[in-house]
Amino acid sequence: MDNINELNKINNMSEKIINKVVDETVDTIIDKIDEVLVDYMFEYGIEKYEESNDKFFNDKEEMFVQVIKELNNRINNK
């Protein structure tokens, strides 16, 4: 019985580690997408964006959704 409990503990620990790695990776990817999106908005933007205006934030949110959709399409069409 002790062996089963030990195996369960190891499996739970492994699952927690896997979940943590996945969560941290997703957070990092989201942060990087946001950072690069903002850079490209300023570099290629037709609008003269200022980070303090509503137009910037609205456009950024809309483009972020589009980026995620495109990522999803590319991942699913491999």
C-alpha cells in the first residue's frame, strides 16, 4: 500500500510540474505576443498611436484576437 501511495504522490508532483511548465510557457508566449504586437503597431501603424489613447487600446485588443485566431488556424492546419 505504501508503494501505491508513493506512486500517487510522484504522479501528482509530476502533474503539478507539467501544469506549471505549461502555464508559465503560455504566460510567456502571451506576454511576447503583446510586446511584439505593440512594437509592430508603432512601426507599421498608419495611425500615430499614443499608448494613452483609446484608439490604441481598442486596435490592440482587436489585433490581439486576430493574432490568436491565426495562431490557432496555423497550429490546427499542420
